[in-house]
Amino acid sequence: AGTVVLATWFGWTLSVYGPHGTFLTNSSATDQAPSAVAQLQVMGLNLRDTLVPHFLRTMDFQMLAQSSPAGWWHDWFFQLYQINFFFIFGSLAWIIILVVLAGKWRTSPKKWRTFWLVFIGGNVVLGVAVHGARDVWGLAHICLQPLVLVGLACLAAAWPKLARPWQLLLVTGAAMDFLLGLVLHFGVENNAFDRWLFPERTLWETMASYSSPAQLNFYAKEDNHWRFVGDLVAVRPEFIMVLLALLFLLATARAGRRESRP
């Protein structure tokens, strides 16, 4: 089934762009270092920067430079949640996943331990290695998302067996992620914080206070006359925030009911 789906894509690209355009024009092939030794060095540095969060390394935050405090913190946390291999699971969830894996390690057969060790380690290394260019922020978002889904599924399955302190820690981390990863994200992307705090500003003045990448995205949207769903459906940001909060409370309530079942 997967081959049939992929054949539609590769069949089209081969007919339109040919073999060279299909296989040799992506970043894995075009952004290679001049030598094999240099490419191995790039791979090693990218792996380090994917595993070590940016606040533990010497970083140039010029890309985040802006006069908007909310925009700066949004970009700071976005660059943490999106591309660091541990924080992409959640600010505290990755710790509990390691605890769960450590518990299963002691009770699982050797062949299972070997499989998962090779599977996880191999995915992390190869997922970073296929990106040819150097990226000082990290690359968890490039090829490691399937591994993130596996980790979160493992955490969800282990929830009923977690001790109460671990459950409370996980809920605390989820609340932090909700505020810093969702509320802050939607509030800045929708200019909600600026509209509340600086109602006298125009949209163009607000965008001028954001970082250069954010301004480039905004100008590209305006120059090309693109309209998003949010532009077509007028929904107050307060309603979105309340809806997200209700979804979060519903998820925690359902988790509590499942725990109480025999």
C-alpha cells in the first residue's frame, strides 16, 4: 500500500523533472560538505545541537532579535520545542519517558532491548545524518517526528501504571507546554497580545516589532494576496484560548477516569 502511494509521487516527479531533478536536488544532496571528513564533522555537530538544548550552548540569538517581548519569548520557546530531541516530547515528558524505558529495560528480554536500542539510536543518528547542511539550532523536526509519536504513545500506555508523583509531574509539564507552546504561540501568531496591550498600534506597526523571519513571512503573505482560514472566519482570540483550555481540561479529566477504572 505504501509503495502504491509513493509511486504516484515519484511517477509524477520522474515524468516532470527526470531522475536528476527527482533524486539529486534536495538538501541532502545539494548541501553536502566538500569532503567526506567535513561532512562527518557536520553530522557530528548537528547531532550534538539536536540533543543539547540551545540554552545550554553558546548561541547567536540575532535571528530572534525584535522589540516585542512576547515575540522574543515565542521564538525562544519555539526553537526549543520544535527542534530539540528531548523538549520536542514536552518539557518534562521526556524525563518520564526515560523512567518508563528504564523500568521496561530491566524486565524485557534481551532481544527486545537490543531491538529498541538499535531502533531509537539508529533513528536519531540517521535522522540527523540525512540533512546535509549545518544547522546550529538542531534537526529534531526534520526526520524524528515518527519517533516522537512512538515515545508519546509509550507514555500514554504507561500512564495508568505511573506512580502518583510522576503523574502530577507529567500534568505540570503538560500545563507548562500548553502555556508556553500553545497559548503563547497562538497569541503571538494571531497578534492577540499586541492587540490587547497596544490597541492603538496598526498591524504594520505590530509586525515591525517582530523578528526578521516573522516579517518576511508576513510580507510574503501580503504580497501574494494569500488568505488563511483565520482571515476568512472571524473568531475572537479569547474564544480560541478558552477552547484550548477546555480541551486540555477534558484530556486530564479523561485520564483521571481511566486511572480509576479497575
